[in-house]
Amino acid sequence: MWKKIFSLPLLFCFSVSCIGVKEKWHEATLLFFDTVCEINLFCTPPDFDSSKQEIKKIFENIERRFSPGAGLYSSEQEVYLYRKALAIHRDSDGCFDITVAPLSRIWGFRNHSHRVPSPDELEKALEKVGMDKVTTQSGKIVLMPGMELDWGGIAKGFGIDLASQALIQNGVRNGFINAGGDLYCWGKNPEQGSWRIGIKHPRLKGISAVLFISDTGAATTGDYQRFFILEDVRYHHVFDPKSGYPSRGKQSVTVVGPETLVCDALSTALFVAEDPEKILEKYPQYGAVVIDSGGNLSLLGKKYPIRLEK
């Protein structure tokens, strides 16, 4: 289930004068995992056209391999991403788990027929959940019968990493790619400063805080992205892989750090974890902004220099 369907507001205006300069700011949108992807690049018009085609090619490949039900588990990319997911799974004591697809299915998030499953249904679904049930053999990912991988918490970030690094290697010095809240920004913004990224308020219109970052990825997991309310209880799509129920205690978690795919996975892991700071101790290059169930905001990962405005 693709979890991030919102967009972190981008808080800057395009005010750079490019008179006499071939390079200028360009913007475009693409569709990536049913999410609008914003692209803002500082380059020449021909370079922008080629960059846009490069991003589209990368995104189409990621979608083909990692969309729900794709079932292709033998490419180098898939094995690579599985190993990254497994490492974060272990570092988070199982809070991040890409085998939760059976839970998404019985809770109705796959076909929008939301419901609260019975305890028996949950017990049977949990028999098919757990990365300890997955193996690799001869370069292939092997699943138990009835299991299915849900790449939604890591693949979109992976695609953004591949696209942004390709553009940087091709000489694009300043840019921003945002696919529904998973993003990477590098260089300077159009005002020649750090990029200003708004963190969406989980319950109200507008934002809770603003991040000032550059050469950095970011991703948010929230209980407001995909959810339903039954008898005044909010049920969302971020499951605790151990209980089978939606995780409680937080409204949103935003993670910032060098790799967007790691930010993507860690935002889920920290959302589920009872002690998210313990997980971040293993990732000193990453930091997080956590909004708890009461709406209180806290900053985790003191070693990462996040500049934050409320």
C-alpha cells in the first residue's frame, strides 16, 4: 500500500532573475505511484527536457518492479532494496516490515472497503507477516505461500534517490524532487538559500513547522494519509507488524537525512516504535520531527543539525 499521498508544502517563490544566463529555474509535474511529483531544477532548457525524461524513465522502472502485486523478486534492484529493508527491520526491532501486505488487505486499504477485521482474521494474516519468513536463494527473494511484499514504505524514496543522483551526476547543481512528501533537495533554492520544507499539520489546514535543509532527503509518515473512522476511532494504514493493528501514539513522523529511501523507511519505523529515539541512535546522520497523539512536537536525533521553525 503506497502510504504517502500528500505533499509537503514547498515554501519559496521563484524570484531569480536569469537575464543573460542560459540556466534558469524550470518546474514540471509527473505522476509517480499515483502521486503528483513536483520537479524544480536550475539548468538550461535542453538539460531540463533530458532531465525530465531521465526522471520519468527511472520512475517507470521503479513502479514496474515495486507496485503492489508486481511479484518480481529477482532483479538486482529488488534484492538490493530488500536488503536495505531488512537492515532497517533489524535495527528497528521489527517496527519496519515490508511483509505487512496481508494486513493492508484485510483492513480494506487495498480496495478501499475499510473494515475492522476479526481477531481470527488478524491471527491468520499475521501468520503470513514477518521478515524472518523471507529468504534469498540464488539472487532471488523467496516468500512463503500466501505472503506478499509491500514496498510502499521504501520504494518511492528509492526512486527519488536514483533520480536526484542521476541529475546531480549530469551536472544539475540545484534542484528539488518531491513525490507526495518523499523528497530530495540539493544546492540552493531560487532565493539562493536553504530549501524550506513545510511539515503538514496532522489535524488542521496548514503546517506545523518548517524545515531548512539542503543536500538532504526527507519523508513523512502520518495517521492522516490513509484512514477511516469508525465509532469515533481512527484506523490508519501504518500497522504494528506484531499486533496487526494500526500503530498508536503518534500523528506524524518526519525523518530527514542523506538517503530518501532510509528516511522513508525510518519514518514508518519511528511511527510504530514505542522508543523511536533508540532507533535513531543507530542512524546518527538522521533526525526526526515527531508529533505525538496529543499534537505535541518534538525533535529527535540531536546529532543531525535540523533547523526548525514553528
